[in-house]
Amino acid sequence: MDIALEFTNRLIALLRSERHAMAEFLVALAEFDRRGLYRERGHTSLFSFLRRELGLSAGAAQYRKTAAELIQRYPTVEGALREGKLCLSSVCELAKVVTAENCAEILPRFFGLSSRDAAAVAATIRPVENPPRREVVVPIRTASEVPAAASAPISFRAPELNAPNRVEADGRSESARSEPVELRAVSPAARPSSVDWLAGDSARMHLTVSKAFLDKLDAARDALSHAMPGATREDVLEAALDQLLDERGRRKGLTARPQKTVRPSRPEHIPAHVRREVWERDGGRCTFVLASGERCGSTHQLELDHVVPVARGGASTADNLRIRCRGHNLAEARRVFGDALIDAYAPRRRGGSP
């Protein structure tokens, strides 16, 4: 019995049940919202009902609220969610651009996308008007740099006159809050980099860096002042990335001017022009075919692998070479030569991409 196949079929069935249950929940939630039954439960909004009565997080509640609203206006969204084509985390980006006129056209463009990829697609459909282009450096003070007086709590009362009546997520207006609010100075937590898409080919990137990074960036801009007068930080970083990618291409033999003469070498040696041909043919991705019929497609720890091993007379030609990630390359070697030989040889293998 194939245990892996049995588990795979069971996981597929469970995933199908999960999608079906989520779709049923969203359909019921859409009807619940259409009737306004959350008001009978004492809530001012569907979001408040999801947060307070069902105990969902703010993000999970917003996704489901948005999906329920989309299902009411565009029934095809239900089918996409039920079949797993549309991810629940991308519905908020879809809601920004979908209309009754373009639903059939743009809905398939969001199939299988993550929230970040969906944001990029939404930006191509409805770009941000007049996106600002600026360079801002904001110093972040640590807890030790905050003055002692700033660490004391500050109490104040929100103004009730001449203030906009902004409604919060819990249904109460800001002006209705009469209790004092206490603020404390806290050290900011490190945030990962994030990207906000402005249009199809432009985005704003938020990145927390060190002072040493800024010093290196300014030094690089000064070094390029003659070759690139008035260069921005984006120009400097792009030039550095271009150089890094060129160096990576040279290591893989992807040079713009390949060597024309090929000297005879050992059978296991792979000439640079052969590496280049295989790399371009396979697209720089692992070509291993999974059980589902799809290619692995990994770009991590790639190696050139002989279809017919050199030990069995295989030649280092483009037709006898393929790109494999290290994991699938090692798995294939174990299948061909056995675990004992590979375990003895693996510690001496040299890693890295070809």
C-alpha cells in the first residue's frame, strides 16, 4: 500500500471539505448580513458581530465580512471560493476594483494569488493617482534613548466639540468616548519590510535598516556621483542589484561573451557554454516533476544533474544535463546508486549552483 498516496488523497478530501465549509459559512453570513440579523443580537455592524460574538481576529473578520458582501453582489465569487481558485486573503484587494461590468473579466486574474500578489494586480487595474516619490529617513529611538519624563503615562480627554464623528470598529463614535485615554512611550518593535503597490510598475517599500546601512548607502551614492549625478537611493540600490545579478550570472557561466574555444577536460567537467545553454533552456528552475504532474520549479540551491550519470558513461552535454534543486538531486542519486553509497559520498560533495 502506498502510504504517501493514501495520505495525499485524504488531505485532498479534507481540503475540499474545508473549502466547502468556508463557502457555506460565507453564504450563510451573506444572508445574515442581508437581513441585518446582527442588529437583533445587539451589534451595530457585521464586523462587530464577527469580532465580539464569534471571537474572530480583526483581520479574519474583515476578510469574511468583505467576502460576504462580494457574494451578495457577485454570485460568481462564491463558486471561485468554493473551488479554491480565489483565496480568502485576496478578497479585500478584489473588492477595491471589482464592478458589475468588469467582474467576469478581472475575477480570474485574482485566482491563486496571495494578498501581496493580489495587491499588485489591483494596482494595475486601478493605479494610485499621482503617487508621491520621496525619500524619507526616520530615526527610531530605542527605549534607553527615550527621556525619563516621556516614560510617564499621559492622560487626556478626547475633545467632544468640533471633532469629526468617526465611527470605530466597535460601533461607537470617537466623540462618544468620554473615558480618559492613557498613552505610554514604548520601544518600537522591529517590523519586516512591506510593499504597497501604487501602480502596475511602481510601489512604495517600507524597510527598517541600521545606521551602518545608511552610511554605506550614502558612501555608495558619493562614489557614483560622477557616473550617476543626482542619483537617488533607488538608483544606487538598483545599480548594486544589477552588479550582484551580473556576478551571479558569471558564476553560472551566463556571460554575454561566451568563450568560443573549448578545451578537452575531464568527463565530469561541464563547460561554460553547456551550463549557459542548460540554464537558459530550463529557465533557471528545478525541472523535477512531482507526483501531481507539476514541475518543482524551485530556485533554491540549484545544481546541474546528469540524466545518465558520468559513472555509467553519461556525457556532460546539454541533452544529458538538467537543473535540479539539491533535495531532488540527492533523492535521484539515492534511487540510482543506493543510500549506502550516497551517505558515504555526500559529506564530500561540493554544494552550490553550477
